[in-house]
Amino acid sequence: DWYDIKAPSYFAQRQVGKTLVTRTQGTKIASDGLKGRVFEVSLADLMNNETAYTKMRLICEDVQGKNLLLNFHGMTFATDKLKSLVKKWQTLIEATVDAKTTDGFVLRLFCIGFTKKAAEIGR
């Protein structure tokens, strides 16, 4: 059976696409096979703009009829964008932090930074 994938309401484009799942048989329910499924969608497709290097990861949390309701699960840069940021003669600085919100969610934050190219010293 085909199910419609619906992004959260804070994105401009709610209809993401369609996904396939095997039909309900005996004790195996189709909606159980969909919950927890992670979809990776370009932010450009969700917001109707040109920045195609940001990828959003959305997880299926609920099934209503033939619609899958998704929630935010993560965000990454495309590999080619990350590689284009790294240049010669710069230092790459990376940091990781686990932050807990007041309502109990744990966010793992990754930060990436670069130093400027060192100035040429005259001899």
C-alpha cells in the first residue's frame, strides 16, 4: 500500500512524497512498519528555495489513515558542501554537546568552524 508523507507544519511544503509498505497480514499491522521510519529530504524541497545542500531527517511518529505524520529527527549538510568548506592552510575545529531541554528532550549539537588562512610573514 502507498502512504502520503506529510512534513511538519513549520515547513512551507507539507507534501513530501509517497512511501510503500506491505499490507496488514494477520498480526503484522502495516502502520507498525511505518512508525520509526526515517526520511531524508532536502530543505530546498521543504521550503521552496534554492539552498539544496541542507538535508533534513524526519521521523514518522504517527499514521492517520493514509497519511504519515513526521517530526524533526536531525539535520545534515550534503557531503559535497562539507568538503567544499575545508580548504588548505586552515584549521578545522569541531565540537559536540548533548543539551537537555526543560521538557526532557536531549539534543546532540555538532558545531564546525574554520580558522582564517594565516597571514604571510615577510622575511
